Amino acid sequence: MSAIGLPVNILAHFVPRPPVTFVRPHRPSRPQTYNGMSQYVDLFDSEPAPRPLEIPEPPSDRRKRSREDRIAQYETFIAEQREMYKPSENTAAVSDPYKTLFVGRLAYETTERNLERVFSEWGQVKGVRIVTDKEGRSRGYAFIEYETERDLRDAYKHADGIKIEGRCVIVDVERGRTVPGWFPRRLGGGKGPGRDGRSGRQMKRKAPAPSRDSRYNGDRQRRSPPRGHYHPPSKFSRDSRDTSRRSSFNY
């Protein structure tokens, strides 16, 4: 085959390659033999013992331990506050404890004048005191002193659950100076939600609407559909079967 007339880039494919370089084959040496390590036991005795592996605490145990720590701190705090709670030594409480009414869940905007106007409905009010914090802001409860114990009983009986400035209040007698060993709810005590197990908000709540089943003559059975209501026959009912074709077949 003649290569005359072929371009240079085509002729470059026919140039012979250089001869292969001779490489001596690799012959691995004799592998090194390993002996036991009994001769090194003395060296291990002089070395310090390794530290034990520290297993991390599981997240569930960490949360449980953190919760128990918070509970213990809270109980310690409550015990300290109970030791400091001495309502009989309170210089601000100068009213007669057996004629004083406690009013809780007040709106923070409620004033003493407004309370006196509302609670004067059940008797003559002698004094009103809204408890405030160190900055002078209302803490949401107040004490109202009446002239007689009879007025106090009337207010205690009828004023629980009334709305004052959009909030249902709770009413109770003063127990800090009249009941020995009594503590408020913030110190783990208190009387609970209302005098009969219901709060003022729950007492004002409307009765639930009757259920759908109880509207039919007082029983639990559903009423039959009204007359004239059409129910299409079921696909698998006897009346819906097409029996006209049976006459055309010979059995």
C-alpha cells in the first residue's frame, strides 16, 4: 500500500513506536517471621493503666436528672418562702380578718374605687386594698373589708363568678390570718379552683347543647326519614334485579 498522497496527520499513525524497555522482574524477599510478645510483658507493667472509657449520658437520663434537680431547687425555694410567710406580722394588713373578703383574678386595670362601687351592693364597704408589687403594679387580687360579718357572708355567697371589667373573679374569705398553717397557692397551698370544684369562669359557662340523638323524642334512636323522601334501591337489593331477561334464555 502506498502512502503517497496522505496527509501528515494520517502518516503519523504509521510511525513505529520505540522498543520496550526491559525491566527486571520483582522478586520479594523472604517474609519476616513474628514471634510472641512475652518478652515485652515487663514493659507493660511499668506503663500507667489506661483511663476507663467514659460512656456519655443518654439524653433521656440527662433530661430526667435535670428535671429532678429543678424539682429539688423548687422545693427548697418553697420551704424557704414558707418560713418567711407570716401574714399575721404584715403591717399593711390592718383590717379585721373576719370581716375581710378576698377577691382574685382581677384585671390589672381595676381600681379600688371600682371595686368599692361593685361590692357595696352587698353591704357597706369599710376599706379596699389592691395588692401591688414593689413597682406599684397590681398583682391581680385585692382585700375588701366590710362593716359587719353579715355583709361579708352575703358577698361571699353571691359575688363569686361575677364579671368585673371583662374578667370573672373569684371570691373567698381571708384565710392567711384566720386559718393556722394555711399557705397561698404560690407556696404550694391554696384552696383550689372554687368552693364547689368549679371556677368562676366555669360557673358562668353555658350548658352544653343537647346532642343530635337526644333531640328525637328523648331517645337514642335515630328518627325515620320524613314521608315522601325517596331512597333509591340498592344495587344488590331484590327489587332492583333485572328479571326481564330470564324469559329469553332457555335453561
